[in-house]
Amino acid sequence: MQRKVFWLAFGALGLLADFTLPFWWALVATIPAGMAAWWIAYRSDWF
């Protein structure tokens, strides 16, 4: 379950960055998006 939540959150945050930021900013924003998705899925105890 946590892995599915991680990939869904990472995909959603990545798409949000892709559509709202210029290309290079979106590319750099994938690192914080991955960290946020990891925190949501594994550390937040929501799932």
C-alpha cells in the first residue's frame, strides 16, 4: 500500500511541477517532490 501511495504522490507532484514550472525548474523540483512523496507514504503514518 505504501509503495502505491508513494508512486501516486510522486506522479501527482511531478506532473504538477511539469505543468506549472519551466523545464529546468521542473527537472530540479523532482528531488523535493520525491522527498515529499516518500514522507507522505512512509513517515506521515497516514497510510
